[in-house]
Amino acid sequence: MKTALFDLDGTLADPGSMVPTDVATTLQGFEAAGVQLVLCSGKPTYYLAGLARQLGLHDVALIGETGFAVQVGTELPPRAYHEMASPEGLAAFYRDLRHKIAQTGWRVWYQPNAGSLTVFYYDDATRDALEDLLRHEAATRDDVTLFRQPDCFDLTPGTTKADGIRWFLDYSESSVEDAVYVGDGENDQPAFDLVPESIAIDPHRVLRARHHVDDLSSALSLVETFVGRP
């Protein structure tokens, strides 16, 4: 196994929480063993770059905004950076949507993204009303996907983490057959479908993956069994 890809929120760490020290140590061990680490998230790549440096990782690839952007390396400017094509009219759609949200008076915060729209809310009532609006607006386009996250909503331009993974594997001349993916949520499903050795932290077995585990510790132990595999 040459490439290990990990979702961030809900997988390596609880949303809004630090990556535990023992998890960081395990990731450092994978990197020292020659495994190419890839962090996959709805967060922007520059956020992931800072996180990777704090985790003591060096030669890590970063797939941000649910597959829209891919960065190679933690330095800024990066060694390589790629953004997927945006559908025509998407910027105007996002601009109009932000205007509609502003007119409601809801208290929200927008993550600074390159190609997707991420909206954080401050209370449950706003969450529910915001979801209704976003689902209605997303349904007006066939090139936009809405993902509900534990603390926000992501509107993506039809890209998935699988798109970012494909780009990086092609860039690095690596094979999906030599990779393992670990995730826990709906927006990880395209990656589970792409990567044969998929591990879902999914106690209720609602996701499609080759392996199902109950927690991150079990997932990391399973990845360890793949390290060094020819």
C-alpha cells in the first residue's frame, strides 16, 4: 500500500476539535514508512496545509473543498496546485444565494473557498431553515451538490473527493489499487466507490465500503496491516 487517504472532520478528529496526539503520531509513522498521506476535506487546502504542518507531516497532499482543489505539499505557494473547472454561471448563483440568505437576517458565516460555498450556522433554528433554502436552491441546478455536515452546509460544483483523488493519483503516477481511503460520511461515498480498500467508520453500516469499523482506532489498526503490502 503506497497511498493512505483520510477524511478530516468526523474521522481524524471530531468537528471543531484537535487531531488527538496519538493519531498524529500514527500518521507520522505512516509517512516515515514511505506512505504518501493525503488529507481530504470540505475545508480549503490552505487550512489543511496549516493543519498538516501542526501534525508534523511534510510530504502530504491535500484535497480541499470536497474535491474541487488539490494541493501537493504543505508549503505556500505549493509545489503543485489544481482547481477543477467551475460550471458556467456558478459564481453568479453563489452571489445571488448569499444575497437571499442575507435578506433573511440569519446569523451565518461563510468559509473562504475557491470554488464551493460553505455556510456555517450558529443555532439549530437557523440550521433547519438554512437547509430548506439551500436544498431548494440546489435543486434548481443539476451541477451543484449539497452536503450536510455536522456544523455547516457545503454546496459543491458537482465535484467530489473522488475527482480530487483521481487528479492526484494521475499527478503522482500512482494506482488506486495501491491506496486505502478512510472516512465516515456521505461526502466520502464517491471515494469509497473509487478506492477498492475503503474503510468506513460506520457503526450502523449505512455506507458502501469494503471494510466497516466502529471507531478511528480500529481504522488506523486496519491501515497498519496494509502498510508494507507489496
